Amino acid sequence: MDWRFAFTRATGWFIFFTIFIIVTFVISLSIGVISITPNDIIRTLLGNGTDKQELVLLQIRLPRMVMALLIGSGLALSGAILQGLSRNSLADPGILGINAGAGVTVVLCIYFLQGKYITSPFFLPLFAFVGAMTIAIIIYILSWNRGVDPSRLLLVGIGINALCSALLIILQLKMDPRDFQKALIWLTGSIWGAQWKYTWALAPWIIFLLPVSFLKAKTLNVFQLGESVPIALGVHVERQRRLLLCLSAAVAGACVAVGGGISFVGLLAPHLARRLTGPNYYSLLPLSALIGAALLLLADMIGRNMLAPADIPVGIVISIIGAPYLIYMLLTRKNEGLNS
């Protein structure tokens, strides 16, 4: 069976990135303005630490790191779905405008409600979800020409992304200075909702949507064979395409709501997973989620400690890593064309 072969090939990389996440997690818990030894971490987690250690570990660092894992895996999975949908390794929820669409609704929320409901952990994910889904629907409609052409889908998404970015700038210019500061911090990709209540608000979305996405591996594999093969196999192409686009938008919207405008994770993680294990989505989807979680956890650790006590937004760290890698991808593709 395909999934058995795929997972056998990818087992080593699953183990590697799992160990990497565990090691990075422990190191990230230990280092910071206040250093805490591994022994003290264990004692604190068992309830025997000092009040200061419990505050730093359990209320500041731990929720932020769990949030980074959830957001990283979600954005990576969203990117993997979009790349399979468009058959293009440069597709990404940030590039296609889905992140920006979620961002517009969040900034609108900050602008019109002036923070009245921002403290509600379940409010922003729903608002961002509506924005991401709206943009996904617009992209789908504008890409339609007797069916949806994957290349046209990507180009329309890039145009929508530019439009949403312009709207964000206009909204920021009209904001109250305090609201502008909130929006600016959010747009830089800072994991600003680093509290347990935001973690519990995001977790159900990721826990539910990740397995649902994994179940679509067979459909994504069939899509890689071109337009005619899925139809010959009895796949309802447009119905599945709409479902996958909505699924990607739902995951990305939920992550953007609490993580802000974090780019490149949805581009880097699936591309790296494809290079390590091949294009089989039975292994590519879960490995992409694992790599995305590892990338964002590492970026968060670097951002918190590089210029401590100053905090570099994780979105900036990811962009510093992602922009050169995107250039490298473009330079090494040569004459391969757009398709992955």
C-alpha cells in the first residue's frame, strides 16, 4: 500500500525532527533573561519549583512554545495543501493572500471594536477564519475559467495578496496610535497571544483540522497526475478543489489570528519535506507539519534570546530565514517551469 511505503521511507526523518523538537523545546525552556536548569524545569513541572520559576515556565514560556508548535504545524500543513492544489512548490498561504485576508479582518476588528472583544480568546480566530475563507472564495471565483487552472489560481492569489496588503496600510493610517501599535505588533508576526487561553482557543482547530487534512492525502496525490487523470478515476475535481482550498484557509486563518502575519513557514516546510521524502502526500503532509512546528519553535527561541531582553517577533526571524531560501529555490529551478 502507498501509505506504508511512504511512511517507511520517511520514518527516519520523522524520528529526527521529533528529537529535534524535544531538544529545542528543553533548551528554549532553559534559556532566557532568567536561566533555569533542566533539573529545575523537572522540579517545577512536578510542582516543586519556586514561585518565580513557575511564573516564568508555566505562564510565560510554556504557553508561547506550545503556541509556536501549533501555529508552525498549521501553517506548514496549509502550505502543503496549497502546493498540492496548485501543483506549484512556490504556493503558500502568505503568497496567495489567505494570511493577508485573515489579517485584514483582524485589523478591522481592532479598528472598529477598539479592543472591546480582543481579550476574548475565541473571538479573533473566528474573525480571521471568516477573512481567510472570504479571500479563498474570491480567489476561487476569479480563477474560474471553465474550471480552475492551478497556475491562474496562484497568479490571482498573488494579486489578491497585494490588494489586501494595501488595505492593511490604509487601515493602519486611520487608526488611533494605540490601536496602530497593536496592529503593527500583530502584523510583524509576533506570537502575541502567548497565554494559555489563546492556546486552548487554537488547539481545537489544529487538533481537528490536521487529521482531516491527512485524510486528503490520496486526493492530493491524484491531483499531481494532471487534470484528466482525476476525472478518469471518478474524482469530482472542482468539489475536491473547493474543499481543499477551504481547508487550507481554515487552518491558516486560525493560526494567523493568534500568531500574526508569519510568512514563509507554509513555503519552507512542505518544500523541505518534499525534498526529504518525495512527493507522496501520505508522508509529505505529516512531515510538513512536523517541520513547520520545528521551524517556528526554533525561530521563537532565537527571537526571544538573540537581543534579550528585547524580543524579536518570530515573523521577522522566519522572514530572515525564508527570503534567502526562496531566492535559492528560484535560482535552482532553472528551466523546470512553474510546476513542482
